[in-house]
Amino acid sequence: MYIIIIVIFLLLFVYLYQMYFPVLYVPNMDEDQKIVNNNTVFLDVRDYRDSLHKPVQGAVNLPYAYLKRHHQQISSNQVVVVASDYVSKNLTVRFLKGQGFKVIGYQLIK
């Protein structure tokens, strides 16, 4: 009985950790900061409706829901994540780092 409770607690902890615990060493980049490196891709993981109303010039729009299927289409290894909230930012950064991408920063646009 205690083992089941411990397993449930651990699964809940891992789930909450992935969503809400901030990813370390990924700085917030203001909209004014521009990357002069041509190898950097701005990856907009916001919903299509949100990215249509407030577009980021030159960004690749790939919502988080499609990221696992289409992450091979990202043309560079260096990525700046553009997200609408901290949860989608955390999930995206963790996924990209797990796939071998170098996430050099993020922007939150609401």
C-alpha cells in the first residue's frame, strides 16, 4: 500500500517539476535584444492564433502541440524559444535540450 502511494507521489512530483520548475541557465531575452548570429532560430511555440495577432519577425512558428512530431524541421542547433507562458516555455526548453538543441534564451509574449 505504501509503495503505491510513494509511486503516485513521485509521478506527481515529476509531472509538476517538468511544468513549473524553471529551467536553469536559460536567460530571458527582451524583444529589443537581437541575436546577430545567423545560426540562431527563433522558435515560436505559441498557438497559431496568438502568433498571428502578435507575430515575431523571422520566427519559425511551431506550436508546442506539434513540436514532438516536427522538431526535425528546425534548421539550426541554437534556438531562442518564444512562448506565451512559463509552462509552455519550460516544457519546450526541456524537450529541445533532450533532443540535443542548444537553447540560448527565451521570450515571453502574451
